[in-house]
Amino acid sequence: MLVIAGALLMIGAGTTFVLKDVVFGYATRSVTKEDLLPADGGQHASVSGAKNILLIGIDPRPNQDPTEAIRSDSILILHIPASHDMAFLISIPRDTWVSIPKYSNGKRTYGGGKSKINGAFAEGGYGLTGKDQRKHGTTLLAATIKQNWGITFDAAAIVDFVGFQDVVKVLGGVDMYVDQRTVSVHIGHDAKGNTKVPFEQKDDPNGGTILIPIKGVTPKVYEVGQQHLAAWEALDFVRQRETLPKSDYDRQRHQQQFIKALLKKIASKEVLGSPGTLNKVLEVIGRAMTIDTGKIGLDDWIFAMRNIDSDRMLTLKTNDGGFHASPENPGAEALDQTTLDLLSAVRTKTVPTFVASNPGIVSSSG
């Protein structure tokens, strides 16, 4: 879910707070603009009408081989209804069992087949590096979503998960409410205060991860309550899922809460009242992002979304916020009927009506 922050902060900061010149300068100077979606050769498109943006979060390991496949950590659909007065964020569980179409990226041909949806981004960019990897990964992921649920996209954005640590650094940390005790599987400390990994992790044959505590290392714990999180703590907190009862769904909720906290921080007087600080925030967001605005200009996107602030961005629950096992592969997920109906509403551009009839799908954090 962390991917949302870059895409929405870029737009929100330039509209709600009337900082158009700053945002345009930032967008042209800092953000990486690439062709992520296939070009159909058409003319400049109108921003009017309902729009869908594909948002992808990646979390590559430090020193990872640039040719190694990267799976998408977060997959979201940002749906903007024709009224352009609100936005709906829909997370597709990364372990959803889907049909991935056959695809050639110019270096390797994937034969197509059934797999978890986060594998589509990996297969599309397999063997490639840099912008070619991002382009073909996004193209195959978008094609997979279209094949399974009939949804097409007007724009796309990729955010490097680690990049948001720099955003929080510039902001001096972030204040948020931790709603459940969360034990870190990545960061702990030994008796001398040295930072150590607190668990050995092994794949569970029945699905999930087996955690083996490492003797002498105490894991970092995020206790329930209002917390001020430093940049490293915020990144660590929103990565956790293995120690949480609802795993990826708890992590998605925490990421949503983190994004709200970021939006609130950037909307504060201390940031908006300091052009230097705001410019630094926009610059680090730009470095963490890769965007494709489709056939619609960035200025048109910003104008169209000028009335959408954080209170009018609703996050919608999939699978009622819990794991829904796939009958084809118990280690993967299927989408329940309500979620399938929600995606159908995205396709038919009737999301506001669907949400009004199904208020229970709105996340408490959104």
C-alpha cells in the first residue's frame, strides 16, 4: 500500500494546497517519467470521465542483482469516478491466484499459466534491468488484471518501497497510532545494543513463514498507542506481516494508516509554511517514483484531482480483510464474491453506487 503515497502526495500537494508551480517544477525535475503501459498511438486523451491508475510497490533487497526478477510488493487500483471529487483505493492481494497471459519482453518469452498475481510483474521484466524491467513488468501485470477482471488503466506509477524512508527523514519522523502490538522480524538488538536480525525465516510447506528466534537477540516491538516513528522505524513497521494474525491484510491496513499520517504531516503548517522543506519532500518523493501519465498530461491530472484530499480518499477492503484460500491452490488466495463484484464495478465505472450499497467494505483507516 505504500505506493499510494508518492502518487497521491504528488497530486494532492499541488491541488489542495495550491502549490501548482512547485509541483510542476518538481515533476519535471525529479520524478522519473517512463512508458510503463503500452502506447496505442492515439492522440492526447481527455481527463474527463472515470479513470483507473495502476499503482505498484516494489521492495528490492539491498545489493540485489539488477537482472533478478522483482515481484510487486503491493498492487493497487486507484479509481477516480467521473465526478472527480473522491478516489477509491483497492488493494489486490499479492498472493491472488490468477491466469497470467503469454508474454514476450524481447529477451524471454513467458508461456502463460496460473500463478500468484505478484509473479506477473516479475515474469514481465525477467532478465531485463532498469526501465525495460519496469515497463515490461507493468505491461504484463496490467494485461493480467485485464484478462482476469476486464479492467484497463489510464496511467501507472511504481514506487520503490525503501524510497519512502527518505521522505520520512526529511519530515523528521511521522506520528501515527499503532493499533496492534507488532513484533519486527527484521530488526532486533543484542545485549550490547548491536542491531541484529531477530529471527531465522524458513518457508512453511503448508504456506506462510516459520520464524525461528535467534538466541540473544530481542526483536524490536511496536506497542499499541500513539507513536512517533523515526524513518527506519516507519519503514520497518509497515513491512511487518509474519507476526501479525491476519498477515498481509494487517500489513495493508498499517500501510494505509501510515499514508494517512504522511498526508497529515505534509499538510501541516510546519511543512507547508516552509518552502524549503516542502521542496525537499517533493524531491525525495520524485526520486522514489516512476510514473506514466498515459495520454493525459500531468497538468490535466492535477487539475482533475484538485478537490480530492486525504479525507476523500477511501480505502476499500478486499476479502473482508482476511485470507481467502484459493480452491485451486490452498497456499494462494482467491477473491470472494463481494470483491469480485467490486472489481466489476470498477470495470463498469459504478464504484460510488456499489460502495453506497456495501458500506462495510470501507476500511476503518480509509
